[in-house]
Amino acid sequence: MSGFLAAGDPDPLVPGLFDGVPSILVLAFSVLAVVAAWRVFAKAGYLGILAIVPVVNVFILVKIAGYSAWLTLLLLIPVVNVVFSIVVAVRVGRGFGRGGLWSFFLLWMLSVIGMLILGFDRSRYTRPE
């Protein structure tokens, strides 16, 4: 039977997806992202542990940007989600005293790096107006 795998044959659809170096790198990157978000949330006056909860962390980030958490629903609309995520990144950067260009590149394009910088530098959070 050519359509079935023998008992010892590896699955050809997922060769090594969850073993070895790639999974360790994904885990390390995920932990780094959670640590960065935790620090930023804590600096902004929110519970840092909320960075672990998958959907709630986006709500909190929108609130740090100075918007209502309900506006997070805009992230479900195609094209609008890209524009809104850029606006949120710039507003979060402004809340920590950063400029728009810095926020665009380091909070939107390279978000983990930008969040690490915001989380561990000496900047203070002021709610953007």
C-alpha cells in the first residue's frame, strides 16, 4: 500500500518540526518576549503576570497606549490591524518618552527588542494624551 506509512517510517509532513534546535530557539524567544512585556507592563502600572495571558496582553498593551481595550477589536479587521498596530506602537513609545521613528522600528518591526529596551532602561511611563 503506497498511501500508508510503515510502522518505523517518519512522518514526511512534519520532519523534525518539534525537536532539536528550532524548538529551543522558539522557546527562548517566547520567554524573552514574555520577560520584555512583563517589565513594560510593570513600569506602566499593570500586573506583569498579564504578559503571559495570550489575548489579555494585547488588551493591556492597547491600554498602555492610552486607548480603550475595546479598540483591540480593530486588530481583527484586515488592513486596519496593520495601521492600528503601528499607532499603538508609536503611542506606547511616546508614553515612555520615545519618538515616532524609534517606536516604528523598535516597537513595531522589532517589537521584542524595543520592549526589552523599554523594560530595562531608566525611562518612566506617562500616559500619552
